[in-house]
Amino acid sequence: MQIQFTQEEESIFNIVAKQAALLNTPAFAVGGFVRDKILNRPTKDIDIVCIGDGLALATAFANQFSPRPPVSLFKTFGTAQVKLDSIEIEFVGARKESYARESRKPSVSPGTIEDDQNRRDFTVNALAISLIENDFGKVIDPFGGLEDLTNKILRTPLAPEKTFDDDPLRMMRAIRFATQLNFEITAETFTAIQKMADRISIVSQERITDELQKIMQTALPSKGWYLLKEAGLLKHIFPVLLQLEGAETLDGIGHKDNFSHTLQVLDNVAATSEDLWLRWAALLHDIAKPKTKKFETGFGWTFHGHEVVGARMVPKIFTQLKLPLNEKMKMVQKLVALHLRPISLTKETVTDSAIRRLLFDAGDDIDNLMLLCAADITSKNKIKVKRYLQGFDFVKERLVEVEQKDSIRNWQPPITGEMIMDLFAIEPSKQVGIIKDAIREAILDGVIPNDYEAAYGFMLKEAEKLGLFPIIK
């Protein structure tokens, strides 16, 4: 078959082919690049396998450009990377691999292109394109990968038990590719994953989380999470999420399955935003429901405070998954803590004070919070959903009105702690906090307007209650 390359890709391959011929080092484009070109998916990098010294070929390739692009040589692994403006090319010598069972780090020795294809994880990733002059552009497909691409299936080139035993991370990759490409994993391959799921324990958390991040960035991330559950991997890599599964009934009153609800919310968010961390907030928004679940006679199931408990769980979950403990984590934590607030406002008369407090607490994350809360409406009752969404639209209108009037988002009180200490000649103390809190609450409650003059006058009155009076300098 003929694969259409971009002008840049064709130029790259011509240079690689020429330098490979000069070095007597046959070269091939392999793996994900070939797969994605056939599927007409965007490609950002190219993997080149050569029969010989990949580092020498990378250096010779880079030397053909002026200015010479950066070349990274990884001699321990026998790989090299060349970064051009819009594409990254990795060079490696063809190799054979063998594994010790307690490690996913292989013993490597030089090999042929056939050896290199044998060690690939899936048939659709074992495709190669020849860059040798006499069969330039020929697709080399020893395992029927082209047919599998057509049929949208994932299977391993060798026996799946052998493939997954050698490198258990491939089980995660199977689920990630099935989710990314919307492919199906063959029954034989999936059964092997189920049998060998506990082997994931030898894989580092960083590598597992990297696959989870890629699943989260897909168009329908729920597919990946359901597959992780069905494969038996989820109980090993993220058991707290699995605790959401199940619906319980007492006295004829049941609650919904919070696992499937959570994944529906995640998909709803994914349909409206590519923000990875908003998607994590969706996945974790109800994470504390199992901890807070109670049955109250005459009322039914309750999950009181699950948003507060859930917010406290977020840093621990991020630590366990080796996700960044930075502003992204804090944003997820904030959204989990606040995810009930906008919905509760649809059920009551919305006061300016309630809107101000929501704007103040959410800050720059208010838009993400509103997306999350809209996604959280998953009832099968269409009339109920419509009513909620209408109330939600009203809350959004009120947010705009109050923000335009009071400028509360990311608001800082007009009176600072330093000003209080300077005016009353006091050291940092509880009194300073009392006065600051009183000013903030007065503005949020609409007792005084959000301006310096009003806040200054209010401060003097609050200070007087504490026996403080301004020092005249």
C-alpha cells in the first residue's frame, strides 16, 4: 500500500535513506508513526530503526542541516533523538530482547528488523516502512497489522501471555490504545490481561500514571476506566475508585451506582473541555461517597460532607499516583470541595451574598466549576435534567451580574493586615485576623460596598470593639 507523507516527512526520509546507505545501515520507520499515518491521525514524532549503529545514523542525519539541530545521545540505551522545529525523530539499532521475570527491564542484543518487530507490543505497532533504496516506502507487515487496523482490533504479535509477562506495562498500553483509537481488544488478549493483572505490581507508578493520563485525555475516557475495571487492573492501581461501584437498597430505597455516575460525569466534561485537570476533578468529585454513605430511616441514603472529605483525599491520591502536588492539584481539590455549591443555588432564592461567596471561593476556577457542575447532572429523568439546567442558566446569569457589579472574582480586601498593624501600631496577632475577617464578611454579605473608604470606616468600628484606636503619627 502507498502511504501519503507530508513534504517534511518525505524530506526527512530521503535524508535518512541517503545517510543510512552511506553507513551501510539499512533503516526503517516503525511503530506508532506508521500506524497513525495509515489511520490519518496527526503525528508528532518518528521512530527510526536501523540495522547497525543508531547513534551514528542520528549524528549523520543531524549533520545534514544548517543550523545543526540538537542531538541527544543515550549511549546506555543505544538511542538518539534529533529535534527539528515541528517533529522529533528517535533513532535506535534493531534489537532482540529477553526479560527476567522480576523486572520489566530487558537484556538487549543487536538484531534484525524481524527481531525488532517481534518485540513490539501489538500487531498494529509492529508495522515498518522500508527506507532502503530498492524497496523505499514498502510496508513490512509480518503479523497482519494492516488487517487489524482495518478491523480495529488489538492483539499481540506473539502469545499474549509471553508479551505481558515480559513487560506488564503492555497491559495498560492495550487499554490506553483501545481507548485512544476506539479499538477492541481481542478476547484472547483480554483474557491474558485478566489472568496476569497482578503482574502490574512490578511496574513503576510513574509509568502507570503516564498511561492513565493518556486515557484521561481521550475523547471518551470512561471506556478506559471500564476496561481497567473489567481487566482486574483497577483494583491494583487505583482501588479507592473501585469502591464507588455498586448500588445498595434498604427499605425499598436505593442509591445510584456512583462508579458509573462518575464516569458519565467524566465523559460529560470531556465533551466540553480538554482541560486534563478538570477531568481529574470530575473523576474525583464523588470519591468520598463510600466513606460518608449512611442510611437515615424515613429519609434514605445520604452522603453528607462528601465534598469536604473528598477534598481532603485529593492530596493523598495525587501523592499515591505521583501526580503533581502543585497548583493543578489545588485546583482539583477546590473543585471537589465546591462541586455542590452551584447546584444548591438552583434550589433556592439566589442572594447576592451567596453569589459573591461562590465567586470569592472559586476565583479563576469558577468557569471550570460551572462546567463540572453542569456535567454532574446525569439523571435519566429528562424533565428533571431540564429543570436543573434552567436553574443553572439562571445561576450563571447571576454570576455575571454580581461579578460586573462587585468585581469579587480573585478579589483582595481593600484593607490589608499590614495596614491594620500600621494604623493601630500592633504586631501580628489574633486581633488583626478578626478585623480582616470582619471586613471580608461585611463586603461578601453586602453590608458595605467593595471599596476602600467604606472598608476603612468599618475597620475603625470593628477595631474599637476590640479596644483598638488609630495611632496618630
